[in-house]
Amino acid sequence: MNQTPKDKARLTQWAKASGCGCKMPPAQLKALLSGLERSQYSELRVGFEHSDDAAALRIPGTNQLLLSTADFFSPIVDNPYDFGRVAAANALSDIYAMGGRPCLALGLLAWPVQELGLDSAAEVMRGAQDLCNEERVPLAGGHSIVSEEPFFGLSVQGLVAEEHLKTNQGARPGDLLYLTKPLGSGIMAAALRKGLLETPDYYGLLEQLSVVNRSGASLACLEEVHAMTDLTGFGLLGHGLEMLGPASGLDLWTDHVPLLVGLEHYLEQNILPDQCYRNWNHVESRVFGMEGPDFAWLCDPQTNGGLLIAVHPSASLRVEMVLEQAGVKAYAIGSFQNETEGIRCTRSVPSAP
């Protein structure tokens, strides 16, 4: 049977998965890292042991930490320039999620040059450079290889004062959980690859994917913010579980979780990325009370998703004010507790006794 040739104008047709949906499944990643020992360098503050957004190394003789991350993925949008912007925004957000400010970026490019040409690769780089320039971060070099499948991302370095460092661990009992972007980017990206994403929804998706989570640097100055991470390929449930520290459980108010406009249309068509199922297999034993239809968006792999923020209730208004001043919507979606272990899904905020 004749194969339909790939459409060179649509980058997503050259990828087996979209954006952070191409991440190694969490169970495989855990197995991969299980045989590695944490580095014993005395200046290393954060390594790979808790799946944080970036590594953190103390700069000797200062109170500053060097943050370092690398993030790349397959196309989640079709236009090369837009792909470069989205990939750059996603990588820079890792630094902001640790409370830092990015200061240097290097490009990481794998490209099927013979099939897609150099012009499209140059457009990817131009999109990334424009986004970095908007964030006042020099894109100063990088590395490129020829590949059968296109990938692009950045290695980013940043700085943060040690007292302002935020990690994905440390949520305390009673803390509220905030989210700063709606869910559904993985599902909509899957619809795009199938040619089913409607034009208004495409532009809504692109707008969200291109927003950098720079408000994380401001939130880090608040002592009442106890943990922070950005929501990406392991879905809300996976990243929510990563945040459990002194608090052993999370009450997730599923009817308070925001969803992208138009998402219901694709849920009705049962359009799901494969990573949804892999994410669920990883968290199933630690999630309780989830209603069947919620599975799709609770496990949906996000690309450049919003910040997840654990904050003491006394500072909730301050957090909302910081986000509002940054033009970011704040959604309170849960509360950490010690009554149960794992994530307990409920349909509403429990009433006060």
C-alpha cells in the first residue's frame, strides 16, 4: 500500500509525539536514574534526585546560586518560527520556576536537513532568538546534529539568591496549591497532528505555549511560597505528587482546575496523546477519587504549562496580587494535608467546620 507523503509545511507531521508529550515516560526515567548516585560536590544544592526544573550550584564566596537546565522536544506547532518561540519559552520557564532569572541560553537542534531544509531550521532559531531577546537573555551558541526527526530546545543558565531558591519539594500541610495556566495543551496538540484542531483553538494554544513564566522570579521573594514548579510532560497529577514534602497528601479540587477554551470538543472525540496513559500508569496507585472523564486532562502532558505554587493561606492575596500585576491569572486548585497520602480528588472546596 502506498504511503501518504509527509507534509513538509506541517512540522508536527514529522514527529512521533508533540512537545513535552515526547518525554521519556516517568516510570522509565525513574528506572534510568535509579542506578546513579547523587553528586557529592559540596556546593551542589539541587541535583536530579527530586526531578526539579533545574540544577542549582552555589557560587563560592557569594549568596548566589547558578541554575542550569536543558530542555528540548519535538514540534508541537507547525510553523518553524513559532516552534522556536515555544521551545525557548518552555526552557526559560524552568529557571523562573526555581525562582531565578535566566542569563544565558544555548540552542540544541536536531534537524532532518535533507527533508526540511536549512531555511526552516533557521526560522526555528530566529523564533528562539526573538523570544530570548524579549526576555533579555542572549542566545549565544549551541549544538546541532542531523536527525530523522526534528527536535529543538535550549540549555539555559540563570542566577538566584540562595534564600530565594524554590524547589518542587516542601509543600506544607495547609498550603494552598495555585496554578497559573489552563490545562489541555497535550490534547490540543494531538488534535493538531490529526488535522482536527480548529483555527481559533490553534491560536489560543499557540498564545499559551509562548508565555514565559517569568512571574516565578517575583513569587520567589515571598517566604510563604514553600514550593514551586512548572507543569510539563508528567501532567498535573505527576507534578502534584512531586510537590509532596512535609505534607503527605493533596486535596485536588478538580472542578476548580482551568481548562483551555474549546478543549471539551476534543475530549468528546476521545483525542488523547499516548503520554496520558503512561502518566496514569505511573500515578494510579497514589490517586484516589478521580472520576473517569477527568483522567484525560489530569494526566495530559503539558508543554510550557503554568506554575504550580504551594503557598501558606495567609499569603494567598499577596500571591494573587503579584500574579495579577504580571498579567497572570491565579487559580486556587487544592490544599495540602497530612490526613491521607497521595492525591485525593474532590469536586469542590471542603467547607469550613
